Amino acid sequence: MPDTSSTVASPPLPPFATQAERLIELGVHRLARIPADDLRTFAEHAGRGDGDALLAVHPDRAPASALAPLLRRAGKPGFVVTDMTDVDDFAPHTVDVPESPLYLLNGLDRGDHMADWSPDEALPALLEEDRTPLLLAEGIHWVLQQPAALERNHCFMTIGSRLRKANGALDARTPALWISNGTGRDGRERRDAPKVGWCWWGNRHTWLGFASATGRRSR
């Protein structure tokens, strides 16, 4: 079994009110068709936050394809790999997502201690720990609020999102967030840009952990 040494703690997330203003600044409320004042009111009622809690917009309102270009690193926008045109078809799997347009995630962890695990190994371990894997859109929300959550050699998969094929079987790909090296179809101009891509369900990667939370709640 891969190494299970503990994850390095991430810096605290901003208060919910600050997170709401960040989403408004980026125009996420317009993408989601949520009035800015509704977002501010939700954050106000949610309280201050405890430093490891994230304010998220439901992926049905703000899909990954719309959020990814809002990411920034080294002055470069985020992007989705060219061979993942079906990125928004990846839906919640083994996770319960509140039906409300806005909700909170508690206890975020990047899952560095699971680097060099495969998704097939990581999912049951997370569930046994009563943790829930992040959706791709949630992972993007995290990096929008805290760009330092994505760093070279310490990036993460979001295995709460899976694609079910027409025959009912799960697609072997799993979404992930990492940093482009500017090679291949990415293009040299995208070196150091945040990247939404995919990995095979059975493969291991030394530089990818498994982002998770302790739970989701609508308030």
C-alpha cells in the first residue's frame, strides 16, 4: 500500500463574506444567475467560517467549463484540456450534493498523503475515514479562493465527479487539477497555467493527491 504520511496543512481559507466578494468579482454569480446580494446574504448567514470551509456554487449553476478560465497562475488563465470536451458531463458520484444553488464544504484537505495512490485505492480509504471526495467544480472553487492550493508536485484529483457512459458503465477517466508544463497540445504559451485534465482510474501519480472534505451543507 502507498505511503500514508500526513498531509501538509493548507493556509486558512478567507471568511465566507470575502469568498462571496471574490466570486462576485470574478462574475461567477452572473454565470450562475444568482443576484450578487443573494450571494452576500448567504455568506452573512453562514457566519465567518473556520479557515477550512469553502463557499461553493452548485455545479449545475456554474459548470467546470465556465469556471476553469477564471483560474489564474503566473498571470495565465486556466483551461480544460482539448480532449475533455465532455468535462461538464462528469457528475457527482458517491457524494451527496445539496440541492440549493449555494452550499458550504467543511474540512477541506488536498490529500497529499495519498499521492501515488490510484483513484481506485483512494476512494474506499476516503469513505472509510468519513470523508467525501471533491467534485471538479468544487476543486476549481477552492483554487479560485486559494490559488496556493495548487502547486507544482502537489496537485489533486477530484474523484467525486465521474462520467457514466451510455451503457451504464463508468468512464475510466477521472478529473484532476494541475499545472501545465506547456508541452504537447497545451502549447508553450500555457506553461504554468492552471489546467483541468484527467487521469485513468487505475493509475498512480506521485504529484497528485485526492481532494476531499468532511461534508457539505446548505447553510
